[in-house]
Amino acid sequence: MSDTFPPSAEMAANAHVDAAKYDQMYAASIADPEAFWGEHGKRIDWMTPYTQVKDVSYDFGNVGINWYADGTLNVSANCVDRHLATRGDQTAIIWEPDSPTDPSLHITYNQLSASVNKMANVLKDLGVGKGDRVVIYMPMIPEAAYAMLASARIGAIHSIVFAGFSPEALAARVQGSEAKVVITADEAPRGGRNTPLKANADKALATCDASVQCLVVRRTGGEVAWDDARDRDYNALSAAASDVCAPEEMNAEDPLFILYTSGSTGMPKGVVHSTGGYIVYASMTHEIVFDYKDGDIFWCTADVGWVTGHSYIVYGPLANGATTLMFEGVPTYPDASRFWQVCEEHKVNQFYTAPTALRALMGQGNSFVEKCDLSSLRLLGTVGEPINPEAWNWYNEIVGGGRCPIVDTWWQTETGGHLMTPLPGAHAMKPGSAMKPFFGIEPVVLEPTTGAEIEGNDVEGVLCIKDSWPGQMRTVWGDHERFEKTYFSDYKGYYFTGDGCKRDADGDYWITGRVDDVINVSGHRMGTAEVESALVAHPKVAESAVVGYPHDIKGQGIYCYVTLMGGEEPSEELRKELRTWVRTEIGPIASPDLIQWAPGLPKTRSGKIMRRILRKIAENDYGALGDTSTLADPSVVDDLIDNRMNR
Ligand code: WT7
């Protein structure tokens, strides 16, 4: 039996949802999803109220997901306009810059409204309209949130590309979504260094359609190249723009945004989220999971380039009229107390971060935390990967002072919001467990090969979800077939998450990690196929296979087996060259941690690489290689084991 941490009496008494209410609401959500979501959809302001709630088919070949399909609304009106009468002067966004000596900003809802309306008018003037795509490649500055809300306001579909991605990755996403405009900034300061975003965008746009315009926000004032035919000065245009722009009336099922994410095969896929269902789900999970109350200061440390930033920096909090903190920097700059200094300075109440950041900070010692006053904290959260008990205990004791519940939220880019997590006032937490499904979520554990549902407790298998929820992705941009194939074909009639899980003796859920060829590096999802195709694009590389291996800080590191072209010699220099190559092809987050030269790869007689074996070798676990008799040439395995120190 693992340690359990029941909610404090105070939390249980004051939280939005206590144990009895969870049981009652969960049961109601499963018994009658129509009634449940029909009721909770009302938390959003609709222009035309919906009369239909749920219309969903998970049938392979005919998958269609619709929520509130006859309702109309505008997400920016829900995140901005509807708060103006009651909280126009309340802070909507606290912006904390990269450098602690630069001033932070407090942006009120009134100010947010003016900026969003202006940017909406700027985009309109650039010819952007309903249904057009806008790519956002930005630092973590308020203008990134304005850009999202301005797109939503005029009915354009935004696609954010994380500022750490390379020009090549940016270009692929601009082309993939056929965007009309790319919004960027001169430079992105992070950890005291400036990434040249505009220069990256220039490189990317050189390979895109000439009609794509580039709207440039001034952040550092750094020197940038300028192409009068294509580049537009945001600061000048928005100063001249009107701060009134009527919100477009959108159908609930119109796409709100696209977000590219890695899969187990090929190019990243454009996950498409809807307008109505998404905003209902993001706002409800934000309020209930974080026990957000009026006046609280909420801080999610993610970047808006990831879904966490979409749902829990911008859309969920702002739909709830919250004060959301947006941080431009990194946890270790200028030193390892930065997170805690920001918590102290802005009196943060809910703090939400990734296990990888906690592990890195934990290694620096407790003094960085202990010198800060963290008495404002009431709740902590984690996301992105399983949290190891050591990091959980450190978070609980050293950061939370033993007083704050920790919500370990399991979800995915595809799910729009949390699917499983303990609720702070309802559930006794277990370190490392995502615990319980959120309302409306029916997790099932399947036998991996037969796909049969495994009933009962103390069981392990593949995690699928039985029925839809409003925040679910609707399709893969431009490729509905890929959507069906990825999520609805292996286990018919269910949504396949790609994760494995355990349901323990108490019926609580533990995520055990991906069961597909996706790895999780510092909470970022990486398709091994993507790294492989970057490697084989190098002229000296004949073949490669990439797997994850356990890494103390990152959770998983990137382990690359590389077979060189005939006549090429392995060298330290070439290793460095390949690392740089992958960084330029994809971005620094895809940097190989270990490269092992592999004269041959273990393949079946039909030529399929046996990754299971490569994973074991990368984990230093050769006792458990399993059956190697189907290999075309079993001797390559011995060779890889003998040479694994050479990496
Ligand atoms: C994958 C999704 C959801 C926002 C961040 C990542 C893993 C996510 C947890 C957690 C264990 C987790 C899963 C999932 N994951 N949260 N609390 N415990 N694993 O979004 O990039 O779409 O990655 O992250 O493997 O499938 P993403």
C-alpha cells in the first residue's frame, strides 16, 4: 500500500468539490452525459444557446465528434468582454519578464480588451478573416495571448509554434496549415540569451508561399532584417488601430486552434480543437481541478507553445475571469530560486509545473526555496510526465510546506484539458498517481493484444477512454483519416491514448508511460520517427533508430543508434555534427543525448527494426532481451551490447 495524503479538513470543507460531491457528480456525468454537459455548458456565454449537446460516433471509418453543435459563441468575448462590467480593473495577466530586474506588468481586463481588439483589427487589415490560419511564433509576452484572443475574436484559427522550434519546423507548420500570417517578435529573451525569432521566421518564410505576411512585435528592439513587401510592424499598426472590433459569431464546432504534436509516425500532426466544447472543458477543469476562486493568482509555468499554455495560461483562466501569471523566463535564471521568488513577489496561490523542472531544482538544494516566503501557495500541480515519489515528496514538503494538495494531472494535447487527476478537496493523493477520472471521463484498461476490457482492480494494460468529452480534439488538420487511424483503429470503439496504465487495488490510476514510439523528454513529447528522419537526412547517415532511455532530470533521454554510409568513419566530431544537425532540423528539445554507432540494427527477416531490443540495450537491461530468434542476424545484438560504452 502506498502512502496516501488525504485532503486537509480545511481544503475538504472549502473546495468547490469534496468527496461526496465528486462521487455524485461523477456518477451523474456517466449516467447522463447529455444532461450533465447540457448543464455545465451554461458556464459559457452563448450568442445562440445550444439545443443539442452531444453527437458523437467512435465507429472506425465514421468517427465524428460534435458538442453543442447548434450553439454559437465567441471565445474572446468569453475570455474578455463578459468580464468588463464586473472586473474591468482587475488584473487579467501578470507578466513577469525574463530578467528579474526588469519591471513586471499588471494588465487589467480593460487593457486586455483594448489590446485584443486592436490586434484583431490589425489582423483584419492584413486580410485575415474567419477560418483563415494564423501562425504564432512568439516569446512568452502578453502579445502572444493577445494574438491568440485576437485570432479567436475574428474567427481565425491559430497555430502556435513553440519558439524553441527551428526555422525548418516552423516552415513545415506554416505550409501544413496554409497560414496567411505569421506573428513573431524581433527576439525572445530566455535565461539571459536572446533567440532571434524574426531571423528564424525569415529563414522559414523564404521557403513558404510569397503571400504569407509577417507581423513583427517589438520585444528587445534588436536589429532585424526587413522586407517591406512582407513584414508588418505590429507596434505601429496597433497604435493606429481602433480598439473596437465586434467578435465574430462562431459555431461551437468551428475550429479554435491547431496545435502540431508528435506522433509515432512521420510528420507531427495538427491537432484541431473546437470552439464551444473546448472552452467549456478548459474553463471547468481550471476552476475545479485547481480549486480556483475569485481573486486567486494562478501560475502555470508552461509555454503557450504547448497545450498546457493554451488551456491553463490563457483560455481556462481568462474564461473564468482569473488572474493568470505569464512568465517569460526559465526556472534557473538568474538562479534556482527564480520560481519561488516569483511566487513570493506576486503572492501566487496555485502553482502548476512539470516534474522535470522540479527534479532539476531539487538537485540545487533546498536553500533556494527556503529563502522565499511561499505562504501564499494553497495548491500545487504537475503535468507532462509521471512524477517520481522523490520529487513528489520534495514538492510537497519543501515547496508546499506539507499544506498544499498536489494535483497530478494526466492529459494530452489531444484531450484539451485534464482527463485524470486527484481533486484537491476530494481525494487522498498518492505520490505518482493520477488517481481519478474527471467528470464524464470513462477510463478503461485493455488487454494490449486482444483489446478486451480488463475488469476489476490491481490490473495493468493499455489506457483507452470509452466515450467523448467536450474538450476532445475533433480531427487532424487536413487528414481526418489519420485521426481515425491513430486514435480509433487499434481498439475499436474507444479513444486510444497511447499510454499504458495500472489500476491499483483501490481503483486509482497510475500512468506507466507511452506504449507507442513516442518518448517524453522533459515533459515534451517527441516522436522517435521525427528524430530518425532528421538523422537520415544527413548525408553521412544510412540508417538510424531512436529510442528513449531513463534520464535523471529529463525523465527520458534521446538515444540514437546510427548506421553510417559505407566508407564513413565514426568520430567524436561526427557525433557533434549530428547533434547540431538534429537541433537545426527540429530544435534544441530534440537534441540527441546519446549516439551509439551501430554497424547493423536488429531486424526481423521482413526488415522491421526490433525496437524492443534497442530499448533494452539503451536501458542497460540485457537480461530481458526476450526472444531474438526471429532476427535476420542475431549477432548484431551482441555487437550492439559490446559497443554500448562507445556512445
Ligand atoms: C503525454 C501527452 C498534457 C499536457 C502536457 C503534455 C504524458 C502527461 C502526465 C501525468 C504521467 C503524463 C502522457 C501523455 N503525461 N501528463 N500527469 N502523468 N504522464 O502533453 O505533449 O500531448 O503529451 O504526456 O504520456 O500521453 P503532450
